[in-house]
Amino acid sequence: MLASSAQALANKISDAILNPIILLLFSLALIFFLWGLVVFIWKADNPDARKTGISQMLWGIIGMFVMLSAFGIIKLIQSTIGV
């Protein structure tokens, strides 16, 4: 009885808190990447702006990778312990 209620609580926490937070952060990283792409294209003649755009795109990709990794780790842990 206690194990099933703990699993239900873990599922609710994952569904209501963790997944939306990961989705929000992934979306922000995607927007950051796309903004870097826009800066890179719009200011192609300015080397400093291009550097800024490349940097923003790089950090956006890193952010998306981290969020996908966090999502994968959470799913791995859930499947391992049977939640």
C-alpha cells in the first residue's frame, strides 16, 4: 500500500512539476538559439554581432542538450525503480 502511494506521488510530481519545468527550460533554450540565429543573419556584416550570435546559438544548443539529458535521466530513474 505504501509503495503504490509513493509511486503515485512520484508520478504526480513528475507530471505536474518536473516535466513542465523541463519543457519550459527547453523552450527558453530553443528561443535563445533562434534569437542567436536571427542576430547572426541580420548582422552578418558586423564581426562582433556575428560572434554574439554564434555564442547565443552555442549556449542555446548546450541548454537544449542539458534539458534533454535531464529528461532522459529522469525517465531512466523512473523506469529503473518502477515508477
